[in-house]
Amino acid sequence: MNKIFVRAFTFCLCLIIPFVFSSCDTTYDSMIEEYNQCFVYAAGEKKKPAIDDSDFKDSYMIPEMSYKIRMESVFSICAPNGGNSYSWTVSDKSFSDDPDPIFKSDKKVLVFKPSASEYSIGQAYYLTLKVFSDKGESSDYAMLIIDEE
């Protein structure tokens, strides 16, 4: 009786195991694609255009007019695609003045962490992005307000 049970169990496993493995067609590529679909813009939702796009406007480069940033926190924002070079500056003077920047970066992605030694809580700072491309120079501005931790 015991031998018959073991043989029957082994026979069932031999039939079931190949079926289980053949029914699982998930590959690494399909898992990554499924994950990335969560971050693709939905139909009808306008994505941030690249500088090369015909409908590009300078005001699209920095999405908000102002940002409230906590002291000692990291603020990051990405410039649009299509630029040859990038210039980010943070200044304590208004956009119309020729600001002497407190912070500068030439990367596509700005990573900014205000520290108490350089920035005052409650004061407005001015973020300027300039993108240089084959079409010329594009610039956009936003206000940064440093908040308590």
C-alpha cells in the first residue's frame, strides 16, 4: 500500500511540475515593463515636453512658481530633455537683479540641501534654471521658501 501511494504521488508530481513551470511565462523584462507602466503618463495627461518639442515654452521647465523647502532637507528637480548644458542658481536677490548666486550647479538634475549656515528660515530665495540648446537659451524661475525642520 505504501509503495503504491509513493508511486502515485511521484507520478502526479511528474505530471504537475512541468505544467506549473510552463504556465509561468513571467520574464525579468515583463516584470520590469509591468512595474514601469505605473509611472507612464495616462492617456490625455500632458507630460513635460522636451526643449526640442514644437509646443515647448520656457515656463514648462520648472513646474511650480514656488516651493517650500524644509531646512536640511533635500530638494531635487530635473531640467527638461534636449539641452546641451544646464545652469541652476539659487540667489537671495530677485530675478530681475543680476544675482550673485549662493548655490550653483551645472547638472541636469538639481539636488539642493539648504543648511542653516547659509540660508535663513522664512526668507525667499530665487531659483533660476537656464538651459542652453541648439535652439538657444531658455530660462525659468521659481521662488524657494526655507521652512523650519
